[in-house]
Amino acid sequence: MEHKLATAEKKVLVDLVKTVQKRSLEGEKGGWKEFLNVYDKKIGSSLSDPSRRTNDVLVAFLTTFKKKEDLQLFARVLQCDSNRNLIEKFKEENPDKETPEQRLVRMTIAHREYPIDYTFPSYAEDWFVSEMGKKKSKVMKSTRMLAVDCEMVECEDGSEALVRVGAVDRDLNVVLDKYVKPDKLVVNYKTEITGVTAEDLEKATLTVADIQKKLRRFLSKGTILVGHSLNKDLSVLKIDHARVIDTSMVFKYDGAPTVRRPSLNNLCKSVLGHEVRKEGATHNCVHDAAAAMKLVLAVVEKGVDTTIAQSEEMMEAEKERLKGETAKLLLHKIPNIVPSQDLQGVITGDFTVEVKPPKKEGGFYTAVITFNSPEEANQAFDKVDGDLAKDRVGLPQKLVVFKLSSGLGASLYVRKMVEDGEENSTKRRSDTEENNVSSKRQKREDVSEETREEANVNRRILESLCEYHVKEIEELKRKLEAKEVEVQAQDTIIAKLKKKLKKQSKAQP
């Protein structure tokens, strides 16, 4: 593995580090930021963007992982890169033979978030990993397609469980529509979204393994799996398949923020001219699978452009959605030792708190803070005492160091749900090339200032934490001094009593 990492391209190494960050994995020297603080004493984790680090630093970090499951995960990411290279090689060798289906597979794999979203823990025994086999060129030419969609419920440990799966073929024939028996205790059926009730599952007998067997016969011949945010469906199905078309990655709105993926319903309105479901209606996995297939067929058979314009209705709907998002703040990277009631001391104002459990036991948890209006949320964010920065997708956030009710110090991030001014972005279109060049030039000029600001983060954290600890030490010293005074007083009393007893003993005949 060390040789593969040392010879890998920087883009692959960056994808690996981002995958590690997303899964909160730690090597022998901790997580990514902990490693940087030890490896790079001068800058430390203030420059934590892996794309701005050298290959040597990235490789040095990745080689600190020794666990079998971590190395298997790395192997899957490298396999993703291999698949991507295979597709690019096929395109170069057959420039006139790339099918429309293959182009959409390539567009999905080329998406910047594909390596993160489609890297699964498929080393686990209960996962099914499809293989291309020896006849890769034949597999690459296959135009077979199968659209899949799943309904999931929330379990007691915070994970999601598969409860219904639907699949349609290229001719929109339903080839699978089954309920699945969850293997964990369900705490939320999310019926208003999934349409699934406890009664629906009373007679369910199929397991995830049974569904895998039913799908294997399709996947063994190079079939392309189609879906919208398909990675979520494959995750609960526990299937790792190399050839996929994800409509949330293939389609994009002209002029829309790149961090926002279009919804299935909006895509259907833009491309197909109708909705998948009316507002407020529950999901139907068969209908959603068919909708994703229709979107792909519109590109493959009718030549529909994957970059589409938003209608006035969609822009207004997006504006309303953003208005709702701007009335919220996200608290994340909250240590599990922080009681949820202590969050009230971090944010001021009138709000409600929705706590979301950590993805893994003992990990960080998050909380969504909802205010009555965007103005109240902005005011609360401005009042937060913390260092202003941006997260990996450019959203404003502050690092907050605070004191718990127990007296210990802790830290977390307070982040806005949308980028500043994004509520007006639906009315903007792409900048001209001149503006893009100017923007890039300005960004380069701002790098040194940004780096200096980032470099102060750790120092401020340490200063704040030290301040808490100094106060704690001073309080302990005060208590100790009081105890010493009390002990001295007790010693004086004891000495007097001893002296008195001694006199009395001498006075006795």
C-alpha cells in the first residue's frame, strides 16, 4: 500500500485525505489536523486544505494508517481512480465509440464529490462488490441500465435501515418492488417521507442479502446502475458497483451554486415537464427510480443538455428554500462530552434545537438551531464569540471555545446553512471570463492574508483553553490555601489541647 500511495497522483491522495476526514478516521498519529500539528510545527493545522499540501505530506499522513479496514478503504478509493482511468483510456482509444450512456458514467465519476460519496466500506463481509471480469472492454461497451431507489428508516443507533427497494429497467418495466425487514430497532419510520408504516413491514421477510442476490443477475453483465443520489441507496443495499449514473451529479443548473445539487423533482419539472410528486406527497421508490431512468433516457435518446436553465417558478421556490435555510445555524464537531443543554450558552436568542447523533459511537454530534427569521439567525451568528473562517465548501463558520457547566473547556463550530448573499444567487448567471480571471487574481492576493488568519486559529484556541485552565488552577490554589489555613487552625487547636492535657496529667498525684 505504501508504494501505491507514494506513486499515486496528487488528486487521488487529496481524495483519500478528504475521505478520511469525512469518516472521522484516525491513524497512529490521530486525525488529519492532529497529524499536521505534530508534522508541521510552523503552520500546523491552520493550513488544513489537503489540496494545498505537498504529496510528501499527504503520503506521510496516509501511511500512519495500519488497520486492515482502513487499508481496504484506501484500496477502494484507489480502485475508484483506476476505474476512472479505465474510462478515460477507453475514451482515448475509442474517441468515436463512446456511447451516450458511457459519457454519463464518465461525467458521474468525474464529479468532484464522487470519490467521497462512492467510497464504501465494502471490505465488510456483508457487502457485495461487482467485478468487471476479464472482458473489461465488452463490459465498458454495455448499454444495459437499471434504475434503483430505496426507502430508509431511522434506527435506535442513529443509522438508517433499508425497508423498501424499487427497480426499473431501461423500458421502465418494474423488475423489483419489495419490502425489506430491518435488522435493527426502528425509532422513526419517517412515514410522511417514505410512505412506509410499521404495518407494511409486519409481513416482510426479505433481508438486505436477499435483495443483493436479486440484483446480482443484473450487475454481472456490466449493467449501469442509475439513480438520484444513488450512493445513499447503494450504501443501505451494501452494494459497491463501478458503473453508475447519478443524475444529481450529471445534471446542473446554469448559474447555480456548485455546492447545490438539483433535486429529483426539480429536474423532472425542467427536463420532463412534470413533477415526480406533488408537494407534501410521500415518496414512492418505484416512481423515483423510473423518474431517474427517464432523465437519463432524455439525454441518451433525445440529446437533452445536462446543463439546464431554471424556470421562474424554480427560482422562486429556491429563494423560499434558501430563506428557510438562512433562518438556521449548524453546530458541528460537537464533542460527545458536551451535554446538549450546554449548547444554549453558545448561541443567544429565541430558537429551537434539533440534535443529531454522531455517525459512529463516541464521535462528534451536530445540532441544527432554528430561529424565527433569517435576521435573527444572522444577528445570533454575529454575536457568536469565535474566529470567523469558511468550511470546505465555502460556508461561513466560527470556531467557538467555551466553558461547560462542569467547568471543563470545549470547542465546536457554528456554521451558516448558506453562503452569504446566496439567497440572491438564483438570479445570477455565470461570470464572464474576464471576471473569473480577476477573481482568481484577487484570490491569489488574498492567500497570504487568509493563511495568516488561519495561522492564528490554533493559537487562539490554546490561549482560550489556557485561560480556562489558569482560572481553574487559581481556583484550586485558592481552595488549597483555604484548606491550609483550616489545617493550621486545627493544628493550633490540637497543640493547645495537648498542652492542656499534659498540664492536667502533671497536676494529678
